[in-house]
Amino acid sequence: MNEKVIGVDIGGSHISAAVVDLQHRSIVEDSLLRKAINSKESAEQILNSWAEVIEQIFLKYPFISKKIGVAMPGPFDYENGICLIKGVDKYESLFNLNIKKALAKQLHLAEESMVFMNDARCFLEGELFGGAAVGCDNVLGITLGTGLGSARFHSGQTFEGDLYFAPFKDGVAEDYISSRWFLKKYKEMTGRIAKNVKELSEKISEEPEIEKLFEEFGKNLGEILYSYAQKYNCETLVIGGNIANAWELFFPETKTILDRLPAVTIKKAMLGEDSALIGAASLWKRSAS
């Protein structure tokens, strides 16, 4: 059996794709491709860009299995491959389009050779398959980035989470746990604009007040995870996403709160940006077992 398939991760501004070795649960060295995408382009232009990246991998690795797993943001009809994204200033041209059918046709593949799953679920699938959550049960996985992604795993199955929409303070969790929160609070505090959370983390030595932002973020995260972990009796929390790169700046505050749940183990994701790619590809391993 050929245990090498393609994993694809589609974000709001990029597509990443790689060959994933399902036997060794890792990305094949030097197979990763990444391309910037303008999500405001026409459906034809976007699909052409996506197909171009996948075709490059098939050309470089002609003997791998013609199977593709795709991590895709929602809303999306994952079973049928239909895009339902609307009103969020990205991929508007793809609304109601059958992505599975269109991409399969462009790549000269059977529709059955493509599977789609929510990107946060793929993140957790990746960490379960070859990362921080291997062998764990009853897991909550969250991604800290532009927004707040979440997924749960129990009884051998992952489920799309709704943590982003959980009521919190004067709004919902994502209002407080996202890069948008950081940039908004920084502007309110200083009157200046920052590009991203990475820039803020690098400015702490020059602007010590930024440290308070990370501490407040960590406290908010701890409070949200505390109630969610209790609600679902989670045994393990896996935290990933770009903001997790600043782990040492916010996590001490988070840990102080979560230490009140001694039965819960907290883990930083191990696979970085590879987790969604590996998770998407691992759907083929799961379907074969």
C-alpha cells in the first residue's frame, strides 16, 4: 500500500501543501510548498492558484497515491465539498461553489480522491496522529491566531468546536482570544499600530507595557479554557497557532488558572504549521482503518 498522500492547508491568505508519509506520520522532507493567495480574486483565479500548487507536488512525486486531504476554514459543507463562506471579506467568489468537483476536474482526479475537514479539526487530528496528543483521549485542541479555532476529540472521533462563540465578558471568546484583540488593545494603549503579535512580542524590551497585554491575554485564555474544560470533562488541552509562539509571555497566567483543574494536562502543540497538513492527510489513514 502506498502510504504517501498529499495534505493541503488553505488559509485566508495562503495555501500550503506537502507529501505526508502516513506510515512515519510526518511530512516528506523538502516536499512542502506554500503560495500566497489573494482571497478577493475570482473563483477561477483562486482555483487555478490552488490547483497549481497541488499539480507541482504531483509532478515532483509522480508515484505517490492520488489522494488529497484538505484543511479548510468554514463555514463549509465538508462532506460534499461546497464552500459556504460569505460576508467575511475572503473567498466571497467561492460561495456556493462545489470546490471538490471543480478542483478534482482541474486536477483530472476522481472526486472521491479528495476529502475536506475543518482546519481546527485538522490541527487536532495532526497532533493526535503524530504530535503532542498521541495516545490521548478526551482532548480539546485550540488554535490561537487571527481568530480562535477549536476542536474536541473523544471516543475515537474529532468534533468541530464552538469555543470562539462562547459568551465571555462583554462579547464572545474570540473577541478576547485573537490577534485582533492584541492589535486593538495595543492601539488603545499607545495610539500606535502594530502589524501582528510577533511584532509586539519583539518590542517588549523597548515597551515594557506590552508585557501587561500578554498577561491579560493569558488570564482571559485561562478563564475561558477553565470553564470549557469543565463543561466537557477534558483530560488534555493542546494549544497551537501563531500566538502560541509567544508561549512564555502569556502561558504562566493561563497555567495559574488551569492549575485549579489538576486532572487536566496542558500541552503546547508539537507540529507547528505542519499539524493541519498532517491532520488533513491522516484522514486517509483513518478511513482505511
